Amino acid sequence: MAVGGMTPDIAIVGIGETAPVRRSPRNLRSQVVEAVYAALDDAGIAPHEVDGVVTDSVVMPTTVPHDYVMAQLGATSRYDGSVSYGGAGIVCSPLQAAMAIQAGLAEVIVCYFGVDWGTRPEGPYGFHDLYPAKMAFEKPYGFNAQPVYFGLWTRRYMKEFGLTREQLGAVAVQQRRNALQRGGGQTDRPMSLEDYLNAPRIADPLRVPDCCLITDGAGAYVMTSRERARDCRKPPVRVAGIGFESIPVSGDSVFTQDPELLTTPAARAATDRALAMAGIVHDDIDFVEIYDCFTISVLMQFEDMGFCAKGEAGAFFESGRAALDGELPVNTHGGFLSYSYRLGIEHVTEAVRQLRGEAGANQVAGARIGAVGGLSLPDYGTLILASDD
């Protein structure tokens, strides 16, 4: 089904990532290059064949520029694109790639992303210093940093919808279980609900397990036309639908000044657009990978993407319906909460593994279609991927 005259005719044919760690002795550029080479090897495509690159428009251009990556590949670029930032930027990169490939501007496009926020002294907290209003009116008074923002959302959500600590904990416990079963992530300690309830608070009511990990690491994926994808090393994963939406609110206002604090801006519109492009409905999706910077953000996005009604996500997770063997598995690799925090690149690579049947002990039985949700307030991106057979 085409939306706005566009039907994606591309596939993801290779994925790669570095092992996520809290602090890496290597610089971020070397980690990104390693991930890109791993993705190309996974696809069976030579580095010099890459002729396009797409990533986010804020984080990567100032830390690992496009030209640097292409130079390390010994590749000539014919297309250079970017969209949004962080989660939405990585999830929506196939939108740029599809337009470029279908227009004949490139044949093989790499998307990459990485962070060294585990090493940088300010970590992710420094990101919001980009916004003058936050620097002037919030940070000087201690209203600063992501746990404080999302703690505000959580307390309001609890008041409005009756969310319990146990329901919030169900998200963290489930994702810890998924991460340990998968292996290779930053977390190696099991966690029960009792452990969660006894964990230290970070920003009331959020506890340590409600908050994402801090990571150094990188990931990448390779895209090409579905026709060329047939000759690649691994089974291609079809890009079925992409949705991007950004509400008219600046970064100065997000998290704290939104008129609707309990709604993830743009998530429903982006998801509806992606589903329409793919020609499917919510019930067709077999699993979901959601940008999980905090437990509350998982619940809110799950609702706002349209998978359940507002205020019902807590009960959905508490009942086990989002577990690996549940009705709709969520964050099958453990996500940011228990695997690594690289702003969404690992959610895409995990979805590809699921659809290639390579997820090992965490494989969702019969997985054919997956959705990835990317949060970058005020932007949102939704990606629908499907087995290409």
C-alpha cells in the first residue's frame, strides 16, 4: 500500500554492533567504524560499494561525521542524509534511504549511531544544555536531567490512571529477564519484583531499575533495494512502513512545559502513518521494540502507539502479556533498561534478528512483522519491518 505515492522498496541486509560497556577505552569514532564494518560483513557487501550514508541530524554530525565514516570505508558518497535526532532519527533513517535508493541517488546506504555518554563527564545530562530556556529557567533551580523530567511524568500518570509501583516494576523485571536470557548486554544481575521495590530511588517515584543504563557503544545497519538484497549473505528484512511526526513544540519546552504531559507527542500519528504505508493493522504485529529510556516511557509509548487504551499498559505488562511468550512481546533483548543505551540503534538490530530467526533463546515464535518506536521529543518515529519472503 502506498501512502503519499511512496511504497518502500528497500531491505535491511546487514547489522552490526560493538559490545556495549559502561566505559570504553576506545574513542567513539573507532567504535562506529567497527560497527559499520561488522554490518557490511554481515550483509556480504564490500566497504567500497557503499555510496550513501544516513544517520541522525544532531548527535552524530558533531561526534562521528559522515565524511569520516565514508573515508574509513574508502567509499565515494553519492547521498548524504540525516533526519531528526537520537531515537526518531535512527528509526526513520530508512525513510531517507528509501527515497534515495528509489530515486537512483544511491545503491547501498549505511545507517550508524553511537554514544560515549558513559565516558563523557556530563553523560546524557549535558544534551539538554542545547536549549537556552532550560539553562535559564530550569537547570539553575535543580530541575534538570532526564530522571527528574520522567519522574514528573510518572507521578502525574500514577495520579491520573492509578498506576501501581508493582506495574511499573513489571516492566523493569521483564526487561531484565529478557536481557539476561539474551546475554551480551551490560547487566548480569537477576532482579525480582521484590528487588525492584527495594531499589534506591533516583527521582521519586523512579528507582534505579526504572532508569536506562549509561553506555559507550555503537551500532549500524545496511540498506539496499529489495532486488539487490536477494544476493546478500543473510535473509533480507523488508522495510514495510515508516512514519515520522514532529509537533510544533521546541526542545526548550519538552518534558516540562508540554500542555499534555501524559501523551507522547506525535507517537500515534507516526505509528498510524507507518501502519498505513505497510498496509497492516496493529493486530498484525508480532513484537514491538520501544525506546525505553524509563519504564514510564515504555508504558506511555505503548499506549500512544495504539497497542492499548490510555491507562491500560501497566496492567498489560503486569499480566505478562508483553513477555517473550506473551500476546505481544516488548523489548525482546532487554532494551535500554537492561541491555544498553545507544538511543535506538539496538532496537532496530534486535528487530532484524527476530525477523531473521537469529534471536536464539529470545526468539519470538512465528515472528513475521515487528514494530520499532523511536522517541526524540518533540519528534517520533515508527518503523515497521517484515520478513521478506
